[in-house]
Amino acid sequence: MPAAIEVNHLHKSFARIEAVKDISIKFSEGEIIALLGPNGAGKSTFMNMLSGFLSPDSGKIIILGQDMASNPLQAKSLIGFLPEGSPLYGDMPVRRFLAYMAKLKSSNAPDVDKVISLANLEDVVNQKIETLSKGYKRRVGFASSLLGNPPVLLLDEPTDGLDPNQKNHMLKLISSMSKNKTILISTHLLDEAQSVASRILIMDKGEIKIDGSLDSILKQTRCFSLETAFTKLTKASL
């Protein structure tokens, strides 16, 4: 079995800024990985490249054996992506938007009903997206990422804008889906990473500073909390 996600020597620059510097890493099925880092660490750039939304300057991305560069359609079909900001068609009602996205993904009508239920969107299915709160818009974007039941989920700040009850529901849902998926979550919330992730990456200045379970990170950094370890590894960014 190939790694669910395999990244080899990935690099991306914007003008003179190196957003991602020579990252090589693998993620396996069944893992929930939290990607942490300060603002400007390169998290969103990394996620956008993994999704195929942004092309790297150099390096390879392999999704379940499919090369993102040479087989982009096959690789992207295996991914559900919730980008930062989650661009949506604001003038579309929720159900119509999800049906449209399902058609683009060659998904089916029952799948639309399923993701509406999973994301708790039943009360707003006929509302235009532009009329929804930030939290509901986020949930619509999340529902869209689940269409077609992709084996890889890339979720950039999935709980942004959610109230505490909605956040708890989202994290429980993510945990429940992890058995047969690979889920990478970019977040700035340390408690979120601790509660849901089996593996934590801390990124800074385009590099992965540390990679492991919470216990192994605390052991490697000789810290008593993830917050202290995070500060120790990224304090040069302050």
C-alpha cells in the first residue's frame, strides 16, 4: 500500500520569500495530522500545494500513488479540500450549491443529503449562502469537501467561525471519519490539535520544525505543554 500522501523536496517561493522550504514527509491512512505554526509559517501554502490548487516550484506530491503533476485529475479526485476562507457561490442556496459541486465531482444526489446531515445544515438548505453567518458558511464548505467520500481530507482552519457547540460537533465528526481516511488539519488552536490529532507538525518559516505525537514532542523539546513547545520552536518569529 502506498502512503496516502507522499511529499518529496517540496519548495515554493513568492518573490524573495521562501514560503515552503524543501519539505519531504509522508502521511498514512487513519492518521489525523494537525499542522500548527504562527502566521506566515507557510501552512496555507503547503495545504494549497497538496490540494493541487497551487503548483510548487520544485518537488513531488503523490496522492495514493497518483502524481499531482503528471496525473492531476486522478490525484485531485482523491482529495476533499476545505481552503482558508472557503470560496463559495454566495447567490446560490445551500442545497443547489452542494448539488452543483457534487456534479462537478461526479458524486450522486444521495451524497448531497448525507453531507447536509453530517454538517448539520438542514435548517439552512434553502437559504442563499451570502445570507449565512460565517460559521454556517464554513460548514457549507466543509460539507462540500466531503462530497464523493474522498480518502484524503485537507482542512484549513475547519472550526474558524464556529461557536463552541459547533466546534465540538465538527471535531467529533472529524475523529469519527479518521479510520479510513487521512486527514490533515491546519489550525492555530493548540487545544484543537491536542484533542483530535494523532500526529502534530509544527511549522515555521517554511520548514517542519518537529513531527510526532504529543508525547514525543514534549519529550523531544523537554517541555510540559504543547504551548510551551510551540513557543520554544517558533519564538524567532515573534
